[in-house]
Amino acid sequence: MSKRLLRALAGEAVWPPPLWLMRQAGRYLPEYRAVRARAADFVALCTTPDLAVEVTLQPLRRFDLDAAILFSDILILPWALGQGLRFAEGEGPVLPPLRDMAALRALDLHRLEPALAPVLETVARVRAEVGDATLIGFAGAPFTVACYMIEGRGEKEFPAARTLAWTDPDLFGRLMTLLTEATIRSLSLQIAAGAEAVMLFDSWAGLLPPSQFRAHVIAPAARIVAALRRRHPAVPVIGFPRMAGLMLGEYAAATRVQGLGIDTAGSLEAASALVPSEMALQGNLDPLALAAGGAALAEETAAILEAMQGRPFVFNLGHGIVPSTPPAHVAELVRLVRAA
């Protein structure tokens, strides 16, 4: 196994650590904005292989990164199941809110594979071009995807989704079961198409109290990881239960992910004490420190590197690159990490 990211995810303390960045393909890059202007809308950008391949590879052409991550969106999954989806300018995603059993019954797992065909073509074509970099596939975790499906849009607290989990546990549970199976299928298809590692993004996991975190974050992730391990035992899974806080150790133990993403507010030192020593940690530079650059970037990067030396680690951000980030700051971050 020669790819540096895969070695780290296998439990090796690779140094300097492998490096990639969440949202490394995005609006901060002028070449991305040029391609985005050619797409009819954001869904078309994600489902047109010529465009999606190009934007997936753009960061690797510009920076010395250890991974490419498939350019797509977590809400392509409900779209593929039959829920409407559009991205409104300045608003983000808009979906018909799923609030009753009729809306749930309208979703169809049989639609999934044919709808994802262009995404899988993108995976296969990128894999053929990544060279020494690792290709990462991904999906949104069931709870986070359910938040958007029920709410109908992005919200700070997702009150409708969280209330439904309490007031109609049958409907919410059936949706979570469907999304868990759809996520297993989607990630398995990505792996079959060429993904060498996969990441499970649970961006809103930290909104839940412990009892519901166990039911709606840990349990689905454990089922997804176990199913993927049976089907693809050599392919590592990175879990990202954002804002998990003190539940991080329980998530790690129950899911047995090979990599654990730590968000911006998380302590890498505390995470190290909570998880097995062979489990790779990933994170967690503040995206705004990257945007600021200069001394802030240098000091924060040095502190992370010092804290993680000697254990399996993947350098990343604690959340995605913000659009205001100068590309020169990303180049400087790469230089700092490579010089460790």
C-alpha cells in the first residue's frame, strides 16, 4: 500500500501527514467558477460527468494534495430516490418537505442506481486520472440528509426534523431505515466504480441529545460501516460526526470507522484520548484561519502538527473551505504541512 492517505487510514503514523481539504473543489477557485457558469444549475453540475470530473481534479492540478474527493452533494441521494431538489441563488437547497407517510412512500430505492449512473461515471473517470492521490467517495449520513428532506431547506437548528423524530418516531424511523440502505448502496456503487476510501458526513449530528445521537447517528453509521466492510473489506471509511463533543469516543467504538473527522471546535488532544490509538484522526484547522492566512495560519498549523505527531493522522480542515479563501493561502498551507 503506497498511497499515503490509505497508509494513515490503515493505522500508520505517516509523517509528514497526508493532506486534503473539505470543499477543496469550490467557489474559491476561479477555474471552478468558470466551469460552474457552464452548468444549467448545481444539480446539472453534479450529474454531468465532463463537468464533475473537471472540478474534482482542479485542486490536484493546482496543489500537492493526497486525495481527490468526488465532486457531488449529499442531497443527490434524496434526489436520486425521487425527492425534488433545486438550489436557489442565495438560499441553498430547496426540497418539498417530507412530513407524512405519503411523501415517504413516493421515494423509490429502485431509482437509485440508474439516477446515480452519471455520478458513478465521474468516479470511474476520476480514478483513472488521480495517479498517486487517493480518490474519496462520500455520502451524507442518514440523520443529516433526513434533516434537509424533512425541513425542506437548510436551517440552523432543523426544528421540524428534530421535532418529527420525537412526535412521529415511526415515520422518522422508516425514513432513517430507507436512507441507511440507500447510503450503503450509494457508497458501495462508488467503491465498485473506483473510490478507494469513503467518507460519511454527519454535519448536524451535534444537534441531538445523547439518546437520539445513539439512535440516529451512531446506529446508522455502525450499520453502514459494517455493511461496507462485508462487501469491501479493504476500503476504509472516514466518519465525520460534526459537533459530536463528548459522544466522539462512543461513536468511534461503536462504528469502528478507520478515520474520524474532528470539527473545528473539537480538541485533537481530547479526541486522541477518547479513541483507539490505531484510529486515524482527521482535521481540524479552522477554515477561517486558512482564509486569514499569515501568522494565524502558520501558528494554527504548527499547533495541529505538534499535537498529532506520532499517531495516524490526516491533515484537513474542521469544516469546508470558505469561498473567500485566497488560493495562495491553500498553497501556503500545503507548504507548511509538507515541511513538517
